[in-house]
Amino acid sequence: MNNTLKVERAILNLTQDDLAKLIGVSRQTINSIEKNRYIPSTELALKLSEVFKKPVNDFFSLEKVNKTL
């Protein structure tokens, strides 16, 4: 999964700690999401959506997988 969380935070001038407090998680959780080490739950993704005032798909995307049939 890819994300633009860091960019979205910068647009709102939020630190990782600021964002973490807004959605009720630790700063380390935000850091892990930004570094693609942690995939957030649906609930957490929706909370981020509320903060950024954008649909989840605007800042999270699935990696493309090439399949050969």
C-alpha cells in the first residue's frame, strides 16, 4: 500500500505528533504508516479522512500487481 500521509500533513502544517493527537494514536503509529510499515485499520483511515477532509483513496492507494494469466 502506498500513501501520501506526509504530504497531506505538510499541507495542513501538522507534525506527526499533532496528527497523532487528533486521531488518538501515538506519533510512532503515524511514523510507521508514513513509512509503509503499518497498514491502518478502516477506522483509523476514516479518521484521517476527516482530518484531511478528503476521501481515503486520495491519500492511500494499492500497489499495482502484474499478473500473467
